[in-house]
Amino acid sequence: MNLSSEDIQAVFRAMSAKLGEPISRIQKDWWLDPFIYSINFVTPTPLTASGTVTLNFIVQNDSAFAICKTTYIASNNANAAVANLQPFGSGGASSLVEVLATITDSGSGRALSDNPIPIDSLFGTGQFPRIWPIPKIVDPNSVISVTLTNLVATERHIRLAFTGYKVFGNVQNWAARHK
């Protein structure tokens, strides 16, 4: 899963800022468990040719979730590698996937960008994941929605992974402690 003690400390700092508690208190009251949420734009809901599709994942109500890294993989509608798409391409000769993405967090009620942006700005590859400079803390029982817009007239299968930590503790007090 490729998470480190630096990721853990970054999560505790982000939680401290979100909950308005000192890091020592956060480390005492909450514990982390590595986890990956995924969203798959594949059959029966692929990213259609020149289409826009929204899918989501629900953070369970027993924990919050800290997003630390994001990755994606793009393939054709038969789930075969496409030679000119990253991460399957041959390095410098590869082209970027012509897909725009928007991420929305229902817990905070915010989109994470003002407009759809290239998917490569939000998601990396398995070898080179997109590391979030500050982990995104998602409240328990929240929905993370991703809208993808295909800029080409070819159907794509896109698989997204949100790598991070489930945050366990007294989730009943989460809302009370949340600023």
C-alpha cells in the first residue's frame, strides 16, 4: 500500500487542524488503519465516448477517512492496455489521458476544484501515486463523488483508488469536536 510514518504524522496534523485539538490528544483518542476506497468507471457504468459520468464511494459511519494518495488506471472498453495511455505507455512518448475530473465531498459540501481539471492533476499511477500535500480528512458517513468527462470519442474504463487510513475512535463525538 506504500504508506509511511510520515503519512501517519501528516494525517494526525490534518486531524488536529480539522478537530481543533492538539496532536497529542488526537493520537490518544484516534487510531488509524490502512485502507483503500475505489471507484470503477467500468461496465455497467464506463466512461462513455465524449460522455460525463459521476460515481462515488461512501465513507462508512464507523470511521472517518484520510486520503493520502490517489491513483488511476485507464484502459479501453475491453479492459486492454492502450499503448499511448499512461501508465501503459513507453515513458516520454506517452500521452496523457484526455479526461477531466471533479471531486466533491458531501461531508464538507465542497468541490475540491473550481472547474473540472485533467485527471493527471488529481491521480497518479501505481508506480508514481499523486501524494496529497495535506491529507484530506473525510467525515464519517460522507460521500466522495467523482465526475469524469471524456474528451475523446472513445469509451474508456477508468479505475480510481483513494489510498489512506480509516480513522477509528469515538465517531459519535466527531461532530461535536469538528470545527
